[in-house]
Amino acid sequence: MSGAWFWLLVPLAPLLVATSLAIWRERAIGWLWLACVPALMLVVQPMPTLDLPMLWEGVRWGADDALSRAWLAFTALLWGCAGIFASSSQRDDSKRLRFWTFWLLALAGNLLLIIATDALSFYLGFSAMSLAAYGLIIHQGGPGPRRAGRLYLQLAICGEMALLAGLMLRSHAADGDFSFAAWQTLPMDGLTLILLLAGLGLKAGFWPLHVWLPLAHPAAPAPASAVLSGAMLKAGLLGIWRCLPESDPLLSSWAGLLLAMGIFGAVYSALLGLVAGKAKAVLAYSSVSQMGYLVMLLALAWRHPEQRQAMTVVLMLYGVHHGLAKGALFLAAGLIHAGRLPRIGWALLALPALAIVGLPLTSGGAVKTALKEVWHAGEFEGWLVWLSLTSLTTSLLLIRALWLLCRDARDAPVNRPPLPQLLPWALLSSCSLLLPWLWPALREPMLHGLNPSGIWAALWPLLLALGLAGLAWHRGWKVPTRLTNLPNPALTLSLQLRRLVLHPPIAVPTAHPNASRWRQRERRWNRFWSIGALTMSAWLLAALLWLGWLW
């Protein structure tokens, strides 16, 4: 038990740090990123898992395998860097206290679901993260964020219901056991599989459950978009990986369909991103496309469970690489609006984009090599040609994103971006180049790919994409207007649901002469109770867990 209680600090640190908002308010904002430090410390110095029978039977928190430790490391690093960035970028925001309240709640939930080894703890963290993310999406206000937040919240609630139903069915099959370890040997039925894929897939954002992503990312502030795409999307894939058994005939029979979904989602989402007119929307479609790669990996694991260990390593490498690289690109979108980048800044900006494309000597090149190695070992080798097509569309999409970022930079202020925004962004960007040399798990596949055939296989999609982009620029090709305004069926249904709920229209009450003054008092009162309730809940939970540990 010695040292195991430190795992309590991982999800509780953000809640306890949130209490400083009620005491020091704006003066505490610059230090809120410290909530990620306990998670990073436990990655560097692992501790035994923590049993908490006082909560419910079988609950354990910890990271006792390489996948959990790597997931916890990149998640905490990304949230910490984005938190430092946000403390500067949101400094003049009049609603910054509300932003940080939702930020810390989402962070606590994200960290909890990673260290959870039982389904109830995972669901608690997953729900806290998903629902708190709504506050980050609508933070900037206006019709666009409200529309994006409404669609996100509707789908998030549907996903929560599907996930809870799937977890309860899975627990019933295990005679009430909520441990992920006990579920690995249980057979899977079709209804439970559909519910889990729907509930977790809506958060993961892979096709066709991605419809909220292209609206949410442009609406949210840049640091919120960074953690939404870099960390929160991966929670859905992590949940699927843990909830489903290692070997099951039903999963094996569904592997071909899932592989086709992953390939189509990677290509189709990239093509949709090519007609988007905003840099953050293009990056959002890029995230959907990249999730297609992880769906392909999931299909390979379902068909070849004997190679699950090797595929777990690839999943770990892909999650770390994409989380940090995509987080850096979203922070760059916010950085460009804060000031003009120096010349070295544009080189750093290109690094994560080239890594996602799969350039040799980058983290993305190493991950693509590892993915091809496990792909060659299975019966789906004939499908490998589609992987080259997805690499081409990914290259075109990232070139489009960089071009839009360069266009946005023309309207940026003349001054340099603030140092608290430059430094965390530069750290995340450089990880795409440094990680393969610092992390042996990435260094080995990177070196395997440094042969003439491997280098050419990685370079030709990028070279062809550069040629096509140059031809489009030379000819002055533009995206047709009818393609830039493609309808979103999910958004249409969302608006129809809103009209249905508001019908008949609610009568507007007569305004009181002192309405504005009373409204201000009401807002202050609500803010006081919301922060107070969060503070009391955090300290009460910490006290109960501490007393339970002493007993």
C-alpha cells in the first residue's frame, strides 16, 4: 500500500487546484497547469495500484501496464502545455473563471478514465470529461459556438446512454464484475458491441460518428481544441480497447467491416477537409481521418488476437504521436492570431504536420512503419494499397491546413506572440522530432524504416501531394462554392429538434426596470455557489478517500 495513495492525486489534483479559483481568483490562473504534475510524477516514478473498496467493490486506480503509462504521460503533458498556453491566451477574457472551471473538470475526468481499471471509474471519468467539454466548446459565445455546443451535447448524451447500457450489459454477463481484466475472457454479443461502439465511438470521432468535430473545433478556443483533439478523442479508442475481449469470434467476423470503415473514414474525411475554408476545420477533419488509422488497427487486432501485444504497442505509439502533434497544430492556430511567428517558428510549425504525414525520422514515420509491420503479418495484406492512398490524402490535407495557417498569419498583429504561448507550443512541436530518439519504443521502428524502399514508400505520397498542390496554386484553382457549403445532416436534425422543443414559442416576459442589476446579482450568486460546490465536493471526496485509506 506504501505510495499507492499518490494515485488519488491524479484525478483530485485538478479539483483541489480549482479551489484556488475561489480564493485567489485571477491570481491563481497562472498556476493551474500544476494540476498535471502528479500524473507526470507517477509516470516517471510508478507506484503500486490503489484499491478503494470504500467506493465500490473491485475499484482500482493505477497504471500498471505500458499502454496506460504512455497514455497518462502524453495526456498530462498535452494538458499541461495547453494550460500554460491558455493562461496567457485567455488572460483578457471576461469569462475566464468559467473557462477554467470547465477546463479542470474535463482534465480530472480525462486523467481518471486513464488510471481506471474498472468500468465504473472509467465511466465516471468519461462522463465528467465529456459533459465538461461542452463548456469549453461554447465558451466564446455567439451563434456558431452555441450551434456546435448544442449538437455536441445532444450526441454526447446519446453516447453516454449507449455507453452506460453497454457497460451494464457487459457487467451482467460477468455476474456483476466491473473489472476490465475479468471482461477479457467473456464472449461478446452483438447488442453490447453496438452499444459500446456507438457510445465510445461518438467521443472518438471516427466516421460516421464524427459529425460534431468539424463544428466544435473552430468554435472552441485554441487550447481547448488542442486537448479535445489530442487527448479526449483518444479516450474513446482506449475504452474500446479495454472493454472488448482480446479474442472473440464475433469481433473476428466484424473485422473486415471495421477495416473498410477505417479506410473509408480516413479517405472521405480528408476529402471533406480539402474543401473546408478554416484552418481549424481542416485540422478537425484531419483528426477524423487519423482516427481512421486507429480503427484499422482495431480491426487488425480483432482478426489476429495472437498479435494483440504487438498491436498494443502500435496503439500506444500512435496515441502518443498523434496526441502531441495534433495538439501542437491546434495551438499554432491560436498562436498565429496572437502575433507573427519568427522564421524558426514556421519550421517548428511544419514539424508536427510532416510527422502526421509520416516523414522519415519523425514520430509519424516511425508509427507508420510499425503499423505496416503488423499489417504485413495478417491476412489483410492485400488491403495495404489503401494505406498508401490514405497517406496521399493526409498529405494533401496537411498542406491545405498549412496554407490556411499562412493565410491567417497575414492578418496577425505585427508583434511577436507572448512567451508563455511560444514555449509550450515549441515543446509540443519539437516532440515530433525528438521522441523517436529519446524513446526506445519509437526509435526501433524509425530505424527499421530507414532503408531505400521504406524511405521511398514514405516520401512518394508527400512528393505527389506537393506536386498537386503546386499545380493547383499555379492554375489558381479554387474550391467551388457548392462544396464549401455542404450540408451537415446531423446539424439539420439538431436544429429541427430545437424547433420541436421550442414549439409553441415561449412568450417573452416583460422586462423589469431593474432587471439588469438583478441579473448581475444572480450571476454573481450562481458563480459563488458553483465554485463553492466544486470546492466542497473536492475536499469532501478527498477526506472520505483519506479516511478510507487510514481504516
